[in-house]
Amino acid sequence: MISPKDQLFALKRGVVDLFSEEELLKKLEKSLQENRPLRIKYGADPSAPDIHLGHTVPLRKLRQFQECGHIVVFIIGDFTATIGDPSGQSKTRPILSHDQVMANAKTYQEQIFKILRKDLTEIHFNSEWFGKMKFSDVVQLASQSSVAQMLERNDFSIRYREGKPISILEFLYPLIQGYDSVMIKSDVEIGGTDQTFNLLVGRTLQKNSNQEAQIVMTLPLLEGLDGKMKMSKSLGNIIGVTDSPKEIFGKTMSIPDELISKYFELLTDIETEAIERMTRQMKEGSLNPMEAKKILGQKIVKGLYDEENAKFALEEFTRIFSKKELPQEIEQFFCNQENENKEIWIVKVLQDSGLAPSSSEGRRLIRQGAVTLDGKRVSDENSQVVLKSGMILSAGKRKFRKVEFKTS
């Protein structure tokens, strides 16, 4: 059994704010005395179907709680996703249809267990309680906060000063999220720093309901591959948890050097002292950042897959980038037979092969010098090419296709 103080020491790693450390220690001590696991709440609105490494930061913290014997209560906001919460954004988030929400929720449930333990996880949809509420219940909930209190939330106050619209629905969102805590009687709630206001509302609502207030634990937002913006699918700067091992490894190798230490801290279990030592060595020049990224990439792949895949991903990277060889396995691109020995626009080939999602992206890749056909760089975006079986088409350093023709 892990002592409360040892639990607290481990759980504080990577945390930005903790409301409060003293209260959390008391809860951990009480949990041990009563032999009752704490209920650790995490809510996610399924606004997009895929989970990326940014999402795994809180999921990994939840897993730490599970390793200490506590229960994770994962709330899928099928109700709140139909409202739209800006949470640090400058405008209202698009509202999704119920079908979109449920399709995304199904994917969420499949992906979170790459990190979480099923035996220590409860999943709830918040429509379980909000779908039964009467309008009088909503009015009663709304009466527990004032407009002045809502305008204390930074993104709301900014939009108010700039004269940008804020709907009453958005004011209700923190109350709705907070009410989730009341319904599941959470002991601790975890979220990103952009969720601090909403999490603290949960504490207030629990006190108003004569419950012991939850502990609020916030975690940093993870910058994406651009090194500037929060990892987000809409920005295209993500590493997805369902990406292949070699994609995850390759993308990790492309992160800016200044993010290496942060990625180690938030995405691996390497001891803090070891991370600090590597950071010093990189600053002194005794450790090449690329070598540190190789370690990081293997740790991330191992966490999402296994050690064998991590080893293979490193070997593939070494083969392609260090030895300038081709990957062992290359996805085939089947062309129509009538195009054999005929000229075809290279941008169309990139689109048809799946290497470029659009013609504009295909043109951009060519202008950047990222496209090669059989080892020869394609420099003209208007090029007409003749494809032959066995040719290798590449776009960037990680994407390859082997040309084949369909046989009747």
C-alpha cells in the first residue's frame, strides 16, 4: 500500500495548480483509513473523434491515481457538447448534432483505454442526469452564480471588453460542468489550465449541496509540433494516439528542441532528476537533442503500444533518415490500368495516393521540395509524370507509396 505522502509526491508531478495540497493529503489519508478509493473526475466533450498526445496528459495523471488504487470517473459530455464551451478561445465552439457527438464518444471510449485501466474506470454520459432535468431545475442551478462571477473567467471578460457576443448558454456551461461533480460525488477533478474556472465552480456547487468540496488539479496544455500553439487537430500540429508507431516516433523527432524536457515530464515516467540531467547535458552540448528525442520517441511509442513496436520505430527511423534507406513496409498505391505509360499530373497522383488531402496541399509540398518520385525530386507543381509499377513516391520524410497497377 502506497502511503498518502508518497501518493501526494507522485501525483504532484507536472501539476500547475492544486486547490489545495493540504486538502488532497487529508483526502488521501481518509481514503486509506476508510479503505475507500477516491473518485477522480475527468470530463471530455467529444467535439472531435480522435485523441492526441495533448489529451493523454490528463489521462496519464488519471492513470497515476489508478495505480494508487483510486477510481477514475470519466464523464463523456454528450449533453455539454451540444452547448459549446469556448474555454480559452475567442469565440463559441461549434455545436454538434447528437449523432456526431455519439459517434465521437464511441471513438473516445475505444482510445482512452490505451492509457486507463478498465477495471478502475467508470464511464458516464452527463445526459444521464441533465436529460431528466426540468426547467425549474435549470433556473435553480443558474441562481447559484451571478453574471459578475461569470465575468471573472478570463476568456469571458476579454470577449465582454471587446464587445464580442457571449450567450447565456455559455454562462450556464461552467455550472453544468460543476453540477457533474455533484452528481458523481467527485473527490478530485483534473483538467487543463484553461478549465480552472469551471473546475472551481464544481467546488462551490458541491459545498452548496452539502458535499465535501473536490480537489482541483490543473495540468499544463501541451504545445503541438509547431512548438507554439496548443496541440489541436484543427491546427494540424498533433501526434495522434492511433497513429502508427513509426508515425508517432517520426513526429516526435520533429518537435522543437525546447519542448523536449516538457514532453519527457508530461508524457513519460522518467524520473524528474533524469530529465533535469538530460536538460543540463543538452544545454552544455554533451547530449545531442536528436539523441534525447530518440529516447523520448521510444518511451512514447512503448506507452501507447509496446517495447517491440518502440524498437521497430527506432530502426525504421534510422533506416530512413540516417542510412537514407526506404522503410521495410511501404503502403501500395494502386493506379487504374488505363493510366499505365500515360502522362498524369503529379498533384493528382499525390491526391489519389493519399499523400496530399487537396490539390493546394499537393502544390505546397512540391514547392517545399518535399516530393520525390523514384528518388528524384519533383520541383514543378505542373509536372506531368509517367508512372510504372514499383516506383516509390514520397511526400516529406515519413510518407511513402509504392506504385502498382490494378490487374483485371
